[in-house]
Amino acid sequence: MISSFALALRQLCDLPAEEEAKVNAIAFSETIKRGEYFIREGAIPTRFGFVVRGLFRYYYLDTKGTEFTKGFFPENNFLTSYTAMKAHRPSYFAIEAMEDSDVVAIDYHHWHSLYAGHPCWQRFLLALLEKGYAKKESRERELLVFNAEERYLLFREQFPNLEARIKQHMVASYLGITPVALSRIRKTLSMTHT
């Protein structure tokens, strides 16, 4: 598991061998069962992770118990509520396993010591934050500019085969529509492609 994590790190920054050894020494493996949480809403995060196998969903919960899916994170993605972790405050969202998953995790305090020790970690964090910011900017545009059918088609393009791994109401939540509206869109699309 650590090897796929190290490969992901190397893709984001030039990682000297001695720094790779240091991060491997503080990284640990976790198995998170379907329905369990990597981070619970309202909890102060103490670690971040990397998905080796499995699938996670970030979601917000309103006062009525309605879930709003922020995003899906399959294999080779980092998991974090970074702002909450850095500020040592409760996370506004939850990160839930949609499948039995394997994660490589790092405790934030160990990470902070590593980060202060070598400039490669600053480059890594910058690359990770830039990637997250680009995703956030793209997502905002989708929600503001595209209609529901266009968002659904884009979802299928961005996450091929993911639809078979998650429940329909979660896809609808991600798209900002009801499950009934999603069924209608699917039906319309299937009729136009027959």
C-alpha cells in the first residue's frame, strides 16, 4: 500500500529518497469498512489519507438531515478536511467509505514536522492544493452554468464506471437534483440512444 502512496507523492513533487523514507516511516495503513467514516462531521480531523483501494464520499448534512454530496474520491486520491485539520476545528463535512477501503494515513502532527524539514513538502502541498482548487473551481462552474442533464453527462465522463459503485440518490445529491429527476434524465438519454 505504501508504494502506491509514494508513487502519488512522486507525481506531485520531486521526492528525495531520504524524504520518501521519512514519510514511509510515519505513514500507516488503515482498512475502513463500507459505511464507516474517515472523518465525521463535527469531529476535529487529526490525519489525512490516500485511497489505495475503495471509494469515499464527502458530504454535508443540513439541520433537517438532508445530505449534500460534495464529491467522490476513488483510488489514488487524497482524503482530508485540511482547513479544519490545520485550524484544529471541527470539520463541516463527513468523509464516508462507500466500499470497504484501504487507506494510507498520516497523523497531522507528524506531517507538520516532516513539512518543516524539507522544501519538497511545501511543493507537494502546493501541488495538492492547486489540484483541489482547480477541482473546486470546475465544480462551481458546473453547478452554476450547466443544466441537470449536462451535469449528469459530465459526471459520467469524469467518473467512468463510478455510477455502478454508488447509490442513485448519492449521484442525484452530487448533481444537485432529486433521485426522481435523475431517473427522468436517464430515461430520456436511454431513449435518445436507442
